[in-house]
Amino acid sequence: MKPYVLVNTAMSLDGKISTSLRRQTRISSEWDRRRVDFLRASCDAIMVGIGTVLSDNPSLTVKSEELRRKRRDEGKEENPLRVIVDSSLRIPKNAEVLHKGEGKRLIFSTFRAPEERIKELQNFAEVVLVGEERVNLKEAMKELHKREVKRILVEGGGTLIFSLLKEGLVDEICVYIKNIVIGGERAPTLVDGEGFIENFPEFHLSSLLTDENGVLLRWKRR
Ligand SMILES: NC(=O)c1ccc[n+]([C@@H]2O[C@H](COP(=O)([O-])OP(=O)(O)OC[C@H]3O[C@@H](n4cnc5c(N)ncnc54)[C@H](OP(=O)(O)O)[C@@H]3O)[C@@H](O)[C@H]2O)c1
């Protein structure tokens, strides 16, 4: 058993989710940012890879006071469980995601994570070891399911998204495509990693919306 896995990102019309500098880049529109906030508030957990934490230092909090209040009224914490995938615990102990906003954190790591880093990070997050070299994402999803996570939002980056697709764990992909070109062969894309050369994962288009700056596509697994 696993949670429903929803990937959400914003990209340029040429498929880039950041520039070749690999730093946080505002790609979405104001409308899309509000939609993502709503999506965050409606999920039980939000997951990112350590690459995204190191590049963007996101807090992954629900920004709207009204949505946080609604979660509280429903007996939930203000923010969904924040989940980081980090094989060797490279996460800095002052990372925003470990400190900003109320709510629990969970770091999935591996048996090669240094003991002293595990102890240090346990002050801020639950650390769960699944996998030898890299985080075993199937096991991670089972662990999340045990913790009552029914719906998880994956916010990147491209390396983590590729692995989730490869493991057949992605149920839905939501992508906001903005009317800009970023380019650059080293700029990250929605799906990086090794890529597929056959058995391409297939999705069907479930909805298409537009605003003045772009298109929002929702794809569901076939
Ligand atoms: N536009 C958007 O919506 C958006 C959203 C998020 C990120 N981004 C951009 O994406 C870039 C970061 O993406 P990224 O691809 O470098 O990093 P990432 O996907 O966030 O994290 C990848 C890292 O996770 C760790 N990991 C552990 N187990 C894994 C597994 N089973 N499969 C895959 N990864 C595993 C690996 O590092 P270890 O081996 O050290 O654990 C791996 O290098 C940044 O430039 C950021 O700005 C854009």
C-alpha cells in the first residue's frame, strides 16, 4: 500500500524547471502560486529531494493564513508532513525546511548515513533509514502509508521525479508551463536522471487550464 503520489512543478515552455545556475527561479504565475498553496494545504505530506533543498532552500510551508487556519480547524497541523529524500544526510542543520513553520519533518536516508548526523538531525526531524546506496522509494512510500499519509505532493527535483517514475510510483503529474524560454543543456528539466529509452511511462491528459502567462496540464497515470 502506498499514498497517492502527485508530482507538481512549474517549467518553461522548453521544459526547464530552473536555469543552468540551478538556483530557485520564479517560473510560475501568481495564479499558479495560489493553486500550489491550495494543493499543499490539501495534502498529508510534501516531498523533495536533497538537490532541491541544497539549491532552493525551500520551507515548503502553506503560505496562506486562511488555509493554515482551515487545516487547524480540521484538527491537522498547519503544514503537511515535510519529507526529504537524502541518502547521506547532506541536509544543512539550518535548512529552512527543518525550522520554518509548525509541523513534523521526516528525512528518508540510507544505512550509509553517518551516525552522528542522524543524532544531530533527530532534534529536528524523524530520520528513517530505507535502502543501502540510495533511498528505496518503494519502502519510503510504505513507511509514509503506515504514518497515515494518503496523499503526497512531490515538488521536485528532476532526479527524484525520474526515480519515482522508474519505480512506477507516480499517479499524477501537474505541470504549469510558463511562456518563457530558459534553455541551457545543464539546466534541470521536469524529469532528469538517466531517462527512459523504452517502456516510457504513459499518462492521459485529465485537464487543461490557461492563464495569461501559461498553461496548466494535469496528467493521470494510464
Ligand atoms: N520549477 C520547479 O517547480 C522546481 C521544483 C523543485 C526543484 N527545482 C529545481 O530542481 C533542481 C534540483 O533538482 P535535482 O534533480 O538536482 O535534485 P532533487 O531531485 O531534488 O534531489 C536529487 C537527490 O536526491 C537524492 N536521492 C536519494 N535517493 C534517491 C533516489 N532513490 N532517487 C533519486 N534521488 C535520490 C540524491 O542525492 P544523494 O545521493 O546525496 O541522496 C539525488 O541527487 C534545482 O535547480 C531546483 O531549482 C525546480
